Amino acid sequence: MNVKFRMPKLQLNFIKSPTMKELLMTFIGTTLSIVLTFGTAHYVDEKNKKDLGRQTAMMVIHDMDNTIELLKQMSKTEQQINELSRYIIDHFDMIDSIDRDTIWDLTDYLVYDSNDDRICKFDESSEKLFLSSQESWKNIDNAVFIDAVQNFYTERHDYFDNINKSPYWRKPISSETYYQYFMERSGQRYNAHETLKQFMENKEVMYYLDNASFRQASFSNAAETLQHYSDLCKFTMGITDEELEEYIKNRERKGRNIKDNELIGKWVSWDTESTYNCYEFLEDHTYKQTYINHYSYPIYIGRMDIIYNSCGTWQLKGDSLCMSLKTGKSSYKIDHSNIKAKPGKEKEVEDYIKELDGVCKQRVMEAKKEKDVTASYGATINPTGNKIEFVMVEEDESGKKRTQTTYFSRAKEN
């Protein structure tokens, strides 16, 4: 006799039990929650790493582009100096008729700091940060990019080391020699043309000037070589010029937009023994500027004030401050009430004041014929409300842009 045993459906009964069903749902819910939590956390972590890697890549590329721009600017300077020195050499018998600022520019170009023999210097902070952080490499996870960056930094060091050691780049006049030249003529009025004449009798000076075209070509070639690495890094990381520009803008932004009522008042950028510069912004959207140069000179005791006053209108637009200078209303004034001629120099001081006064009057006459000048500055204010930053982007004749930053402090009430 065959006896069949019917096995109980334990699984079905288990699930149908209210208590067991609740426990099962709790288990499933908890398990699903853990999966979702850790899955989302992993996704967020990976995204953060990718974002950090991209930010690091843009930091490095920005450093590359700064180096390339420096080399291009140095190449341009060498080209200008080469043209200028050739002109002066060809017209050496007429050197006294050449503009004095031009003579000063060439003289300053020939002098180097005796305490620092390096011709070329650059900021290594981004390089050190990138090369010292293995985490940065992991976040980027792009072998082509990392190899290109390492090659760039290696070539940059090799090139700059060569510049700083090669005689082709060594400036011919040390600051100590320049100082001794002035000491030998202590008490005499400075003559820029005579100074350059003396220096150009030096064979080292002529050797340096003769090699200006070589230096120009070297800087240009180096910029072109290093540009390849920058382009490769942008390409392999898919970084656009617009994205890089936005990164630079956010990196350089240190404050917030200024409100009209916050700007109203007096703001001082320089207040030293030699210079004072103040802007006063008024409620009617006009402004006044006062610039004073406290000027000393060996033939008198004390300081003479050369005072420049200007005025115009202002308007805030987002993060920009638009200013329109009323050129025709600019004025110059000489205040010599705080100086005293040294013994035997009375006539020389008198002639000197007349000369400066004549220059100021001439400049005022020229300004009256000029059109108003409009400029736009990036303007932000810090959290305290007592410091503002003006950023101006200037463009030279070749279209290259240069950023100039000035900080102003709210003037203290007397």
C-alpha cells in the first residue's frame, strides 16, 4: 500500500502570514534603500572626482597659457627694442632730439637687478600643486593629458634655465653699475640722453643690442612649441575656450557686485610719501579724481607737489563700472611752497619750476582739444564694504590683452 504524504506549502504560508509579509517588505525596502544609497553615493563621488579633475586640468592649462603669453610678450619687447636701438644707432649724431621717454625705455631695458641674475621668472605654484598630488592624476584619469603636462613643465624649465644662463640674454648693465654712475654725478641734473650715450660706448651693451633679433626669434619659437602642449591638453580633455574663460573669470573674482549707494564716497588707491590718488563718487553720478605726485629732486630740500585733477561721470552695470573722463576739464598744478633750494642752486630751482609749469600748461591746452575718454572696469566690493577692486583689460596695438588690477580703500573720515 502506497501512502502519499502531502507536503505543506511552507513558502506560500510564510509569505501569506501578515507578520512574515511585513518583515519581508521591511527587508526588501531596507535592501533597496541600501542599494540606492550606495549607488547614488558612488555616482556623486565619481561626478565630484570628474569635476575636480576638470578644474585641475583648467588650472594647469591656464598656467600653460600664462607662460605662453609671457614668452609672446617678451618676443614683442625684443622686436620693439631691436627696432628702437637700430634707429638710435643709425641716428646717433641726432640722439639729443629723440623723445626722452624713448631714451629712458631703452636705458631701463639694459639694466638688470644685481641681486637676481634671473632674466625670466614664472609662477611655479600650479606646477608644484599638480605634480605633488597623485590624487589630481587619479581624478583626471587621462594618460595623454598627464604626459603632455609633464612634458610641458620639463621643457619650460629647460628653456628658462637656458635663458637665465646664456650670455645672449644677460643684460649688460648691473643695477650696481647704474648706481655708481649716478653717484659719480651726484648733485648734477639727470640727463637721460647723456646717460645712454655713455652706456652705448660699452661693448657689452652693443653686443646685447645686436642679439635682440636672436632673442626675439627664440622667445617666439618657444611660445609656438609650448602652445602645442596647451592645444593638446584642451583637445584631449574637451575644454573649450569659453569654458576656460569662465573658469578664469570665476577664479579671479574675489568680491561681489557693487551697489550705487556703496560706491558713493571717497576711495583711495595710493597714499604714500611719493603718491596720493583718490576718487570721489557723488550721488549725481559724477566723480572727481585727485592725483598728487610728491616729487623730490637733488637740487632742493623737501617735496614739490605736482597735482592732477580730473572729473567725469560714472555708472554701474552689473559687475562693470563705466566711467567717462571729461578730458577738457582736466587740470595740472605745481605747488612748490614746501621746498627750499640748496645753497647755490637757487637759479637752477627757479628755472626748473618754470620748466615744469610750462609743461603743465601745455598739457592742459592739449587736453582741451581732446575728446572725452570712456573706460569700463570690472568692479567688485569685499564683504566688509571698505575695499573695492577695479580690473581693467587693456589691448595693445597688436590686439594682445593685458589685465591691470587696482585696489581702493574707503577714505577714513577726518
